[in-house]
Amino acid sequence: MSAAAVERSSQHRPLTTLADEIMERRPGYRVEIIGDQLLVTPSPDAPHARALDRLRTPFAVAGLAGGDTEVLQNISVWLPDGAEDYATPDLSVVDADIDAHYVQNNCYDPVAFRLVLEVTSSNWKTDLQTKATAYANAAVPVYVIVDRRHQRIHVLTNPAKDEYANHRVHAPGEQVTLPDSLGAKVTLDVSEILKAGQPHAG
């Protein structure tokens, strides 16, 4: 999703307090704190939501939407980079005991996350760069980016400090099998997902 950075105010109030105030004033907006900056994201468009809807199916068919894991939208992962840092991926595969990993401010310890996924909007660099670094530092095993701007799906694995050691890019026409660390075989149809993420002709 697209995002705009907001600098800390001169009053030096906690960023989490400012984030809560922004979300209260702008219902439907998402606010994240990454690298000591507030990232404010407007409500998604219909193609963004449609792509997410299509993405849930392969995970559910693989059996990840119950049992040892859950497939959840818009739950926040606490990031180790700063005292208040957190991100809210569009979709996550998490351990079923996610509630036991609550940290604070509706955020959960990254140890409970097996995969995070973002569907890009206008500010695609945030997902491809800023969040890739943040999720790698949090040691989230798999990061998937549905890049609607460039019509690609990125699969990042093997997190290390500041980056993922493996970064594969998949084009339309490919079938992508995600890593076994998810606990089941999940295959994504790149063409189908990217098509869902494009506006329908009026």
C-alpha cells in the first residue's frame, strides 16, 4: 500500500500516541512506525483488496488457515529497530498461538510470524525497500511482495541483518511455490494474482 512519512512533532510525544491520534482522525488509514518515522497509508483501492482476496485462497487450500497456523490480514508485527517501531503487513501467516506473543499496542512478537505479504500501491518503494529491511531485521522467514507497478511477485527468504539473502522475482505466467517453512505447500499463480490487482476496465 502507499505511504507517506510524517516527522515527529516538536512536542516529542510518543510516536505510538501520534499514530493512534491519526487513526482516530482518519478512520480506515493505516499508520506504521518504521525507522522512527510514522508512515501513513490511505485506505486501499478495490484492486488492492481484490488481490488480497485471491491470495487468501492458496493459503487456505494448503491448510494454513486453521490448525497450527492462521492466515490473518492487517495484524501488526513489533519491530526490533526502534523502541516504538511496528509494521502492519497486508497478510500474514502466523502460528496459531499468536495471542501468546502479544507485545503491546496491538502488536505481536515477530517470532510468531512465518510469512508477511504486502500488495503495493503508489508508494511501492516502501514495500520493496523500507519494509524489506525492517522485516529482515525482525527475522521474519518469508516476505512476499505483490508488485502491481512492475507486474512481478517478489519472494524474499533467509533474513539476515538489513536484508534477505535470497530474493527471487517472478513474472506473469509463472507458478511460485513458497518455502516449506510455512508448514504446507503453497503455490501462487502470478498471472492470476497480478490480474486481480489491476483496475477493471469501465
